[in-house]
Amino acid sequence: MTGNIDAATGPLERRFLLDHPWDAARLLESIPPEQAAIALTRQRVEVLVPVWRRLMTPIATRLLCKLSDKRATELLSELLPNEAALLLASLPESDRDRYLSQMDTKIASDLKKLMSYPDQSAGRLMNPVDATFRMTTTVSEAINQLRELRTRNARSLFLVDDENRLTEKVSIQDIAVADPDDRLKDLAQPVTAYVNPLSSQDEVVELLERDRLADLPVVDLKGVLIGVIQHAALVETIQSDAAADILTMVGASKDERALSKPLFAVRRRLPWLQINLLTAFMAAAVVGLFENTIAQFTALAVLLPVVAGQSGNAGAQALAVTMRGLALREISTRQGFQVMFKELNVGLVNGLAVAVTCGVGVFFWSGSLGLVLVIMLSMVLAMVAAGFAGAVVPIVLTKLGQDPAVASSIVLTTVTDIAGFFSFLGIATLLSSML
């Protein structure tokens, strides 16, 4: 009976890994690596590849080390070169050298070259070219070469001259409908964009989005084609970065998942909570400056959270829109003034609209025209300041070479709280004779 169960387990696991790679990756991340490795060793390497691409890098490297060297090198060889290079770069040097020594010589050479490029550069994002073609190559010859190489990810065939410099490209779709005897030069299209291996990821994203490219060639200083960046691989990288940015904006770790260990989550979150506590004391100190005013007019204490809450929400909206614009390359830091003035105007209009609504409510609650005037004026000032901060903070951090996702929300909360408290209590102090 036990034998029958074991015989059925393997096919069921295989089906699950192939049909639900995202769910499988989440499950593998939630169980001990030793237990996960036992299940993985029962499956063929090609079954593991889709799941490995969806694992967090730290988990993927830990699981890799739990596999046998033969199994690990087979898996690394099946992954796309840029994916394998990322895993190898995360390993200790001794483990990295051991795996590379057991790989095919060409694959190992390509991976070493990829790992030599800076992080988030075109060289790290590209995959080495499987094959290049001459202008005189026929369609049938090109198809036979692709079949021999078992190339699956290519969207274009790149043509080179006698010195192997990139000249033109041919779309796979054009080859599929062409006559076998047609030459590639008759189907060729100009190469509209390319990068060098040291180009930044930002530049790569801008080119791919601007020209709507399916792939982007990477050439060296002599114009020789050395690699291709696939659009799908880049989109996956951007999505991963965006998801990490969402976590870091609220002080969580990029490596934390819903089922991470509690102590792991505490270690990643607590330092940011402590920093946030310090900024909260700064906001409290502003309130302390107007202690006498609050003691004299207790209604101010009731309305204080209203102003701070509205300015915080307005700032968060401006921050989210600006962060998205920077992440998707809709804007650059050069357009900072345009974004700032836009958010100032939005804050002013929204502030006036909210101030009128708030003023009506306060009048019916308190019957004090002085209190109405105080909250309306402070609401407008606080929301203008919040919109300004929401736009400026991420742009300034980006300009300074810092990650805006890490500190933007904490800086914004501090600014909106202080602006809201100071405007409300400051105006109340100035107009105390009307209260």
C-alpha cells in the first residue's frame, strides 16, 4: 500500500509544479529547506525551472545548496543565463566556483562574464546570444540552425557583417511566413535601438518602453553583438522591484513574505518602527509648543487629528502617484518642478473643497465662526504642504541617488504631521481672540 502511495506522489507533485509554479514557490518558501529539497529531488530538472524562477533569491540559493552538485549544476544550466548568474552571485565564492567547474565550459564562461558586470546593468540583464546570422543566410538554413540550438526565447534574429558587428534584424514572424529559399537580407529591418553592457537598467527600460521592443541587443564598443535583453525578462525584473518597493515604503523587508517566520519579520520591521517613533516625537514636540493654547481652548484637541489625518491622506496620494511615475518612467527627476507645481495646485483645490465641507461641520458642532476660520485656513495650508512633500520627497531622494521607496513614507509622515499641527495650532494662537 505504501508503495502505491509513493508511486502516486511523484506524478501529483510534478503536475502541481508545472501547473501552479507560483503557488508551488510560495509553498516551498514556507517549509524547511531540507523538506523542500526531498520533494524536489523526485522531479526532473525541467519541471523545477518554472518554480525556481519564482522563488525569492535567498530561498532559491538555500534550496540550491541542499541539492546534489550534479542536480544543482543541471538546474543552473537549464535556467536562463541571467537567472543563473543572479543565483551564483548570491552564493559563497567556494560554492560558486565548485558549480562552475562542473558545468559545460561555454555555459560557465558565459555566466562568469555576466557576473563581471555591475548589478542592474544591461550586462547583468542580458542573455548571451545563441546564434548570429549573415545577410546571405537563407530562411531554411536559419530555421535548421535554430532547431539545432533549440532556441525558444528568441523574438528576432540578429544579422552581423563580416566583422561580427550588428547590422540588422529579422522578426521570427517574418521568417515563419517566408519562402525557405528567401535570404535574410530580404526580410531584414533596421536596428532602432541598442545598449552597451554597462548601460543602466533605467536606460534599458526607457528604450524598451519608448520603442515598444520585444528584445534589445547589447553590443560592445566595437559594435559586436554580445547579448540580448528579452522584454519579458525585464518586465519580470521591474515587477519584482516594484513589489519590493511597496514593502520598503512601509518599512517591511524585500525578502519578507506572508508566511515568513515571526522573528525574521520582527528583525526586518523593528528598526523602521523605531525610526518612525523618533519622528512621531518630533511631531509631538510641535504640539507641545502650543500647550497653553490647547489648554485654553479644548475644542482644538478634538479637531487636531482631523487636520493631520486629511493632510496625511493627501500626501500619501501625491507620493503614490509620483512614485508610480518614477517607477514606470512616466517622469524623470528633470520634471520635478512640473510635478511639484501640479501637486501644489491639486493640494490647493482639494484643500479649499475639503475646508468648506469641514467648516460647515465645525460650525454646526461648535457654533464658533472663529473655530471655523481656523480649521478652514489650516486645512488649506496643510494639504498644500502635503501635496508639495508627496511630490518633492521621492524626487529629491532619487536625485541624491537614494532609494525613494525606503524612506519616502517616513519623511512624508513627519512633514504632514508637523505641517498639520503647526498650521492648525499656529493659526489658532494668532486668532485666539476670535475663539
